[in-house]
Amino acid sequence: MADTKTIAPKDPAFVRAWDWLTETQIWTSIFRHTAPINDRNRVLVMLSNVFLHLHPVRLRKSGVRLRYTWCMGGLSFFLFLQLTFTGLLLMFYYRPTLEYAYTDIVSLREHVPLGIMREMHRWGAHAMVITVWLHMFRVFMTGSYKPPREFNWNVGVIMLVLTLLLSFTGYLLPWDQLAIWAITVGSNMARAAPLIGNEGPLSSLMVLGDVGLVHQADDMRFVLLGGTFVGEGALLRFYVLHCVGFPLVIGFLMAVHFWRVRKDGGISGPL
Amino acid sequence: MDAIKSFIDAFADPRLFFSLAVGSLALVVWGHEAFASKRWGWGLMAFLVALFGFGLTDENFNLIITKPDNVPIVGLIFLLLFFTWYSVRQGVLNDRRIAAGKPPIEKDEEDRVWTWPDLVYTELIAIVICTIIIIVWSIALEAPLEQPANSANTPNPSKAPWYFLGLQEMLVYFDPWLAGVVLPTLIIVGLMAIPYIDKNPKGNGYYTFKERSVEITLFLFGFVVLWSSLIVLGTFLRGPNWNFFGPFEYWDIHKLEALTNVQLSEVIWVQLFAVALPDSWFIREIFGILLVIGYIAVLPVVLAKKGLTKYYEKLGPVRYYVTVLLFLSMLSLPVKMLARWLFNLKYIVSIPELFFNI
Ligand code: HEM
């Protein structure tokens, strides 16, 4: 009798390759558990992954609905990351000096074939302003600022202001007519700050003996611009704030914001 | 066509624009039940598409809305009106459930779901769609770059970035120290105060209109009418010399607008009493000063006794006064607008000696 060998049906090659890959020491050192296809791993994936652990393991059904959140908070955060990334790339090519600022932007336009980093950064910034507004709108309309989330609403308001300031400081950097005049119009306001602006009400009362304390060259606007007009000092100041100062602060506040969303009981819902 | 355009241009002015914005909000609040229907939502969107579609056929309209930095505001108009409709609709749907003795829909969806896959996948899809939109937008529209900065050559009009144009529009009615410093500060303070002055325990964590109608109306007034509609006005309808231009009008630098503004002190001393303006600024401006003090210090007290007594009792003195003061500051803009439109009034208090004009 001829031997009949029973051959176990073999998995297709890619499945075998996948199995092999996921059992290597390298793979298992990165992912401590297998894919989140059962409840145990759905817990593990949230606990062991630093990015995912911003989330709870489970959350109320209404909270994942687009109808409820419009995803606007999440998109604001995503746009912030996108802007950080494209901004970083732009920083390689851009020098914040009167000599180079404008020409560096021109070169970005002229010499980079198919380049869209500047566009992605600019339109992303506009988009972020809009998503943050809509996020605030949604939080208001669902009454989510009510106890226990009062504090997180306030963190949000500060981030809203920072988002606008980030956008405002970035607006100056291309150093074209659009930029300096928009910033001139905006920063002229500081000149009118009560007491501390040289054309502000009551600033004439700021005297020591008979020496006036508030002048064009030491008032609020001067602090903002590092000069009496939008020039070299303003460009550097805005650059540093735009690339380092404000992103650090808003990044820090985002950590607080997300932490508090969790600590205040997760996405809001009827009590 | 041209007849329609010139008709619109002839009637368009800030007064009409602002009254329309306020009137629409009033209609939405009053008719929120009807406004919540799908027919209204899609109708609104279709109207916007038709408006911009029609506008794009016009050279001047085209010029202003396709300016690269203005494109996001076109997007904002669509998104904002859509979400206004959408959130009012969700509120009305919940109100109907509540009226029928059922809990709001969010209560029915209280069960927990797994973050993976339910939330993670939603986020992934949102991220992908957002990335696609940004990339397509970036390919289709080049970021603007004008002539190199030149501090000797002031463009006309000089505009702040679009998100500050509501504030720039306020400059028409207030001096910079109010429009650019005090009122923006109050906007921030006011936003931050919201959770502490709103004592209404209802409507926490679900959409509703009925249970929070006053709060929602005030917020829509501040956010949609004052903040956003003035941005649209400032971006699309303000041209050289900050003159108003209809949507189809050519931005003529030489357009003249008669300016015959008067100060309150002139009206009172010169026109009413028929005497010369007193020399001392304090006496000259005393009526304006009294009026302002009356508005911010006396009016809240009077309202607590009559008119807003209900709120005074509900909120207690501290919350009541903070709320009313913030509300009156918000209202100071429309009040000043009306004073300008009806009486050509420039300043209520005008003390140029101290840069102090209100
Ligand atoms: C830089 C901008 C911001 C980012 C990246 C951000 C991000 C987020 C995210 C991801 C959530 C989770 C729920 C959701 O997506 O809706 C959230 C919730 C929340 N945000 Fe923000 N946010 C920002 C600005 C704001 C602003 C301007 C406000 C209010 C003025 C605000 C107030 C809140 C509150 C109260 C919650 C809790 C909502 C709830 O539990 O339903 N946030 N935020």
C-alpha cells in the first residue's frame, strides 16, 4: 500500500511571514502583546502605548459620536502636530533677519519643485484657528464647561488666546507688505493701553516727580516690538515667540487639558 | 444681473449688514423649532452655495473672496452656519425627547465602548480626511507673498489678520484703548467667567435648547453675531480708508463718505444750551461722564430692582453684578453703533487732553 502522506494545509506565504515577524525578539520588544482583537489586548494596548494612553480604555458611546464632539478638539490637536512638523521643516530654510527673511521665503517658492510646506503650514494655521473656535462652540453647546469641567474650560480659553497669538506672530515672518502692515495695525493697539501705552488714557499720569515715565520708546508697544516700529527687533521677537515660546506654553497646557479631560470624568455626558 | 448687483450694492451698508445679522439670530431663537428641520439646514447651505456661486461670476466679488488669506473665511462662513444649525437641531431633538418623557439621546448612549477600535478608528479617519483637505488646499492655492516689507509705503486698506478684523471693525466706533485693549481683555475675562456665573445645573453634557435658551442666545449673539459676522464684514466689505463697499462694488480709493460726527458735549453745550464749550474738560464732559457712570454703575443696580430681579435672586449679588457688567460691556458695541447711526455721535466722553475718549 502506497504511503499517503497527509499534508497539513499551509498558510499563505504572507501569513507565515507575518507570524514569523511578530514572533521575532525585536517585534515583541516593541509591542508587548498581540493585536487588540480581544478584550484583554484592548486594555493592554491602551495601557502600554504612550500615545494611546491619553485615552481611557473604554468610554461612553455618546463620547465617540461625531454628532457629539464634531471631533474638533482632536483635530485641533492634530493640526497643532502638523504645524509643529511643517514648521520645523521651514525653520531649516528661514532666517529671521531683515536681510534674509523675505528672500528665504522667495527661495522656498522658486527653488523647491512641488514644494507645499509653506502652504501646509499657512493653511493648517488658518484651519487650526477655525477648529479651535468650533471646538469651543461645541463645548458651549453641550454645556460641557459646567461643573466639574470649569477649570478645563479656562485652560481652553488660554489656549485659544495662544492659538491666535501663534498665528499672529507667524504672520509677520514672511516680511512682506501683507506681514508688516498687518502686524503694524495689530500692534498699534498696544500704544493705546491705558497707563502703559504712550497714547493710552491716563498715561500722562504716570510720572515720577515731573519726569514722565511712559514714552514712545518705553511703552507697551515698545515691549512688544522691541523697537518703536515693526523692524528688526520685532522680527526676532516674533520669531522666537512663534517658534519656541508659544509652542512650549501651549504644548504644556495641552498636556494639562487632556489630563483634565480624563480626571474630570472623561467626555461629558448627562449625569 | 447687473441690476440685481447694483441693487444689492446700493442697499448694502454696515447698518443693514449688522441688522440682518441680529435679525437672523432673533428669528433663529424665536423659530428654533422650525429652524431645526433638515429642510432649513440644507436650505441654508444651498443658499450659501448659490450666493457664492452667483458671486463668483462677478469680477469684484471674485477678487475679494479668492484672495488667498480670505479663502478660510469663506470656509468659516459655511462651517459656522452649518454648526449653528446643527447644534440647535441636536438641542431641539433632545428637547422633544425630554418633552415626551424620555432622557436626552446622550443618556441612552451611556454604555461604554472600547476605545480600540471605536474611537481610535474614528480618529484615524478624521486625521486622514483632514490631511487630504490640507494637502489639496495647499496644492490648489499658493500661499501669498507680496512686495517686500516697506515701512514707507502703507497699503490702503491696511488690515490686521482676519481673526482680529472684528476688533479692527470696533475701531470705527471706539478708540484703540477700548477696541484694542479693554474690550478684548473683557472678552477673555468674560469667556473665562462663563462656568462660574452660569448657575443653571441643566444641560450639562447634552444638547438642549429649551433648558438653556438664555445662555445659548447670549453666546450666539457674542460669538456668531458680534465676533464672527464683524470678521466677515471687516474682511469682505471694508475697502480703502475702511470705507464700506457692497459685495459687487469696485474698491475705489476715492470713494468719499460724509463724516459729520459730533461729540456729546457739543450737542449738549452748543446745540442744546447754545453756549460755548466750557474750558475745563471736566465741566465740558460732565454729562458724558455721568452717562457712562450711569451705564456701568447705576444701571446694574436699577436692573437688579426691576427687570432682572429674577436673575439677581438666582445668582446672588456677586455673580449678578459680574454677569451684568460683562453683558453691558458686550452691549456697549451695539449701543455705540446705534448712537453713531442715529445721531452721528462720535464720542460720549471726549477728553483728548488725556487720550481718554469713550
Ligand atoms: C488648542 C486648542 C485645543 C485643543 C487641542 C483641545 C483639545 C481637546 C480635546 C482633544 C478634547 C476631548 C474632546 C473633544 O475632542 O471634543 C477636549 C475637550 C475639552 N475642551 Fe478642548 N482643546 C482646545 C481648546 C479648547 C478651548 C478653546 C476650550 C474652551 C474655551 C476648550 C474646552 C474644553 C473642555 C471644557 C473639554 C471637555 C469637554 C467634554 O468633556 O465634553 N478646549 N479638548
